[in-house]
Amino acid sequence: DFATPRAVLTGHDYEITCAAICAELGLVISGSKEGPCLIHSMNGDLLRTLEGPERLQGPESCLRPKLIQASREGHCVIYYENGLFCVFSVNGRLQATMETDDNIR
């Protein structure tokens, strides 16, 4: 027997750099090298786009997601390469931001 994918998730234009699965809510959250993070259902439907804060200007204006974690309560924490943490609701609303100079892994 060959394993087959349950769903094909589409919507990113660049390579995926991070992803998280929240089985309790049936969501897959993914981030790409040069684009926003996307929320898909486990069936493959694109539900939301998570856009970072728009206060950045210049070469840093493209937020590159590095780490993603989702909670069963419906929160999504994204850490970007420039040291910015963002917390989003599962509905795609930006809840909070925080900047750090620490090296997060």
C-alpha cells in the first residue's frame, strides 16, 4: 500500500519555512519564505491569511515567518526572522506584538 496525502494545501508562492497543526481545531497554519502565513482546514480549504503589522517600512517590510505554534484555544503565535513575535486569533485578527533581540530557536 502507498500512503496518499489527505489534502493538498495551496496558496503560498514561495517555499514553506514553518508549519503547525492544531488537530483539536482541525487547522494547519503555514508560513512561507517571502509571504504571509496561511490557515487551512485539514481538508485543504484556505480559510485565512495572517498579515503581520504594517508599521514596518523598507527592506524589513517583508516579514519572514520562522516559527509557528497554534493552541487549542485558537491562538497562533508567529516568530519572524526580524525578532518580532505576533499573536493572532484563529479568525486572523492580530492580538499582540512584541519585539526581541534574543536568538529564538
